[in-house]
Amino acid sequence: MDDAVADKLIDGVAVAKLVRAEVAKDAAALIARGVTPGLTVVLVGDDPASAVYVRSKEKACIEAGMNGVTIRLPAETTQDELLALIDKLNVDPTVHGILVQMPPPKHINPQAVILRIAAEKDVDGFHPVNVGRIWIGEKSGFAPCTPAGVMVLLEKAGVKVSGANVVVLGRSTIVGKPMTSLLVNASATVTVCHSKTKDLAAVTRRADILIAAIGRPEFVTADMVKPGAVVIDVGINRVEDATQKKGYRIVGDVAFATVSEVASKITPVPGGVGPMTIAMLLKNTVRAAAQGLA
Ligand code: NDP
């Protein structure tokens, strides 16, 4: 990477480190008041990718001085058994955040699981109560961790969101929609695009800030980006690569090599939005613990 591109990078690893240091400080203050913030992650089944995510969440909690507990349940756990466990965690005063790793096995309805978690402990921010709180700009709500992490990246990179034309590419419940609500509340003018959007490149070219979250490897090309735009790449895609030991490499939704030439700032993949997600999960958990004291 040449110096000109390196200067444009928004370094998610560095920003996540800052957030995690803040979290550790806040956790220590709560511990001094007799409350150790605690996150309990529930993993049903043995999906290897989910197992990796869950381990890194537990490790991050412990590094921040918090309690990080993982409950591993067999794949044949019934929905009723899982809901009964959530009921117990909802009333456990040592548990401030509950996260059920998604997706659960097919016989479990993810929406039923999300609805069962007490909104005050829903640190993933997927419960409809939190979705509503974030839309109306109520501070007590928990925003989903990935879009919340994007907002922090923009802030730390000194990008002015208020008044900016922002295009969000993707309308998922996890990224695109909550991203939209956070941006609108930060006074951006937001356009949301999806698979039915007509003349997508004409829309994305109007963006001062372009946020790509569509799950298509290197989909956003330089001709879709206004010169000088800020580009945030949420995508995490595996593409085959025989030159790599693992046989694949990770790329984003943005064609980094060419888009980085026209953008004024850009997040890399890996090392951009990805590291922010767990940092924001820790932040939400500490907030849940503090709100419990209030
Ligand atoms: P989804 O598959 O749930 O949503 C994708 C969205 O992109 C949909 O709204 C879809 O439109 C839209 N889309 C797909 N293809 C096109 C196209 N050709 N043109 C325009 N729009 C299109 O994905 P997620 O939101 O869950 O994830 C998006 C990406 O972000 C993935 O790469 C994922 O791995 C990554 N991710 C990264 C995280 C992180 O921690 N950094 C966390 C979560 C996700 P429609 O609604 O019309 O189908």
C-alpha cells in the first residue's frame, strides 16, 4: 500500500482499542461500586464460525475486566428449553447483557428468541423495543453493534455527518436499517439502497459518505464513488485464493484497490469496521450494567 492510500485509512483496530480502553475504565468504576458488568453469550449447536465469534466475545469481556460467560447448548436443544434459559438470565442480577449467537439451529425461531430477551439486557440491540428506542433517539436504547461502531469510526476520523448526503447500501435488520436510523438522528440526509434500487451507481455517486453492507465481494467499484467521498466497508466476504494457506482470503463489499484512489477516507477489510463490533458490544454491556444501577 502506498503512503497516499495509507493516509486515507480509517484504522478500526486503533479505534476499537480506544473504545475497549474506555470500556475497561468504565467497568473498573462499576466494580468499585460493587457491580461487575457481565455478558452471557448463549451458543446453540456447534457451527465453527459461531464458536470462533463466541470465544472472541468472551475473551474481550475478560480483557476489559468484565464477566464473560458462554453457555454452550447442544444442537438438539428445543426452543422451549432455550426460552426457559433466557427467562433465568433475564432475572439473574449478575447478568447485564444477554446475547444468543445467531443464527440458531433451524428448528428455533430467531425472532422468538430475540423477543424473549429483556430489552434492558438486549445488548445486541435487536429487540423491537430497542429498535424503536433508537429510531426515536431515546438514549436508553441499545443500537446494534456494527452500525454503532460505524458511527464511532466516523466520529473519530473527524467526518462530519450532520448535513452530509449518506448512501447506505443494504437494508438488513442487523446493519442497513439501524445504520439509517443512527444517521438520520445524527442529522444526515440518508438514502437507503437495496437489490431493487434503479441505477444504483447514479445514487451512490451522490454520496458524501457511502456505507456498503450488502455481502457481495468487491461490489462497489471506483465509478460508483464520488471523488473525495468517505467510504465505509462493512462487508466481510470469503473469496477463494489458492495463494493463501487457508485457500481463501477476506474481502469487503468495496473494491479497495481502485476505490481507495478516489475516496478521501476509507476503511480497510480486515481492520476497519470488523474490530468495532465487539468493542461496541462491550460498551453496550457496561451501559446495561450502569443503567441497572441508576
Ligand atoms: P444481508 O444479506 O442481510 O443484506 C444484504 C443487503 O444488501 C440487502 O438489503 C440486499 O437487498 C442488499 N443487496 C444485495 N445485493 C445487492 C445488489 N446487487 N445491489 C443492491 N443491493 C443489494 O447482509 P448483512 O446486512 O447481514 O451483511 C452485509 C455485509 O456485512 C456482509 O458482508 C456481512 O458479512 C457483513 N457484516 C459485517 C459485520 C461486521 O462486524 N463487520 C457484521 C454484520 C455483517 P434486498 O433487501 O433487496 O435483498
